[in-house]
Amino acid sequence: MHVPDSPRSPTDPRRRGLGKGLGALIPGAEAAGVERPTEIPLAHLSANPLQPRQVMDPQEMAGLVDSIRRHGVLQPIVVRPSAGGFEVVAGERRWRGAEAAGLSTIPAVVRTLTDQEALELALVENLQREDLNPMERARAYRNLIGDFGLTQEEVAERVGKSQPSIANSLRLLNLPLQIQASLEAGRITEGHARALLSAGTEAAMLRLWERVERRGLSVRETEQLARAAISREIRPRRRAQDPQLRTVEQDLSRRYGTRVSASGTRNRGHLAFEYYSEEDLQRLLDLLLD
């Protein structure tokens, strides 16, 4: 079976505007009849190692399998040629569901894509379907930045998000691994995670997280405890430190989600912002220079 590749031009719309939908990356993918899918044997398909989605809800999968048994696969998946067959770029759930439903083939659109384009397409599709959990989304953004050299602004443009949204998502990678796992498993929400980040040190985050899980605290309650943790960690620099400077430290620490130290007087002094990784430094720079 041979599927001809589509020619590209330097102004190929797949190279920009991914946030506008899959059609911006795959011309014709959203227009019926423009790009005709091909039935591909399931045995010829392999998983995409760049697939940002790592967790599939068992109940949702069961519902999808039942739907495929009744109606078939209604929306083609997207694949790219690979050694000995094809690699699934977008539509891995439909592929897995078709396997579980006992199908032997699946409708697919074949495209020739680079690794970067494949990751972008998979990410956009999952974002549009809201299929990614917060940690999967953060890791996918990190891959686009770290593996393909994109800036936060370029990632934001490609997935249709704001740059601060990308920066805030990347901040989740600064959470201790135990908290990341809790967020990924759905035991806490992204709102809880952001509040925990503002607690400052890793030890403070873990202490607060344990209380959140044990007592089932709300996001607002978590935010209140995080503010209290920051206040306790800010040590007065001398016995007679200006109360206004202490207030400045607390306000800035809450605002920027990290420990901030103020020294000097109201007329002259120093402010010090702590950061805990390269991504955290970039986040602070983005906030301060915005």
C-alpha cells in the first residue's frame, strides 16, 4: 500500500497557528473529502514515543470501546510512516479502542511529519479534547522547549495558549515528585498544586501536601496554609527590622510564589528572590519583566 506524500512549501500552514486547530497543522484534516483516509491494518501500527498522554481512564476507554463496537471509528487517526509500518501521531485512544473492539483495520490519514510536528500535533489534539492531565501537559511543553529549542512564546503560539499559561504549567515540574504523582493521579487539583508551589521550600510543600491529602482541604484552605508557611519562613534580619519591610517580604513572596528577602530601609535597600531551578528562574524573569 502506497500513500503519496503531500508537497510542502515554505509557507506551509502546518508550521504555524497550531492553536487554531488540527486543520492548521494538517491542511484539510477538518474538511470532509479534502484528504481521504486510508484503511490501515492495526498490526502495522506502533505507538508514538512522543505521545504526551500517558494515562487513560479505564471507564472512558470502556465507553469508547463500546462505541467503536456499535458504530466503528468515526474520526480517522493521523499516522506517519515508520520502519515497517506507521506510527500513530494523533488518535492513540481510538487505535487502542479499535484493538480492544476486535477490529482489524482503522481509518487513518498518513502524513510525513518531523518529530517536532508530531509532538505538536499530538499535544494540540489532546489539549483540544482536554485529555491531558496537568503533569502530562507540563512535560509536553518542556519537551517542545528542551528537545526542539522553542521559547515559551513560540510554544504558546503553537498550542493557542498565553505565555503566562505556559510558564505556570512549567512551574508544576518544580513540585516534589510525590506531589506530581498525587496531581497526576487526581488526588489533588492543579489549583492545589499551584498553592503548594507558593509554600516555598520543598520541605514546606511536602508538609502542606500531606495535610491537604489527609484532611481533604480545599484550594482556598491550601492557599491560606501556604501563606502562613511563607510568613513563618521569613526570618527578621535584625530585631528592629522595619515592619513595612516585613510586609513587603510577605506580599512579594505570595505574589511571586517564592521566598523574597528585603533588607535596608524604606529609602534604600535590597530585594532578593529565591529560585530553585532554571525553569523557576525563567518564570520569575517572565513575571518581573512582563
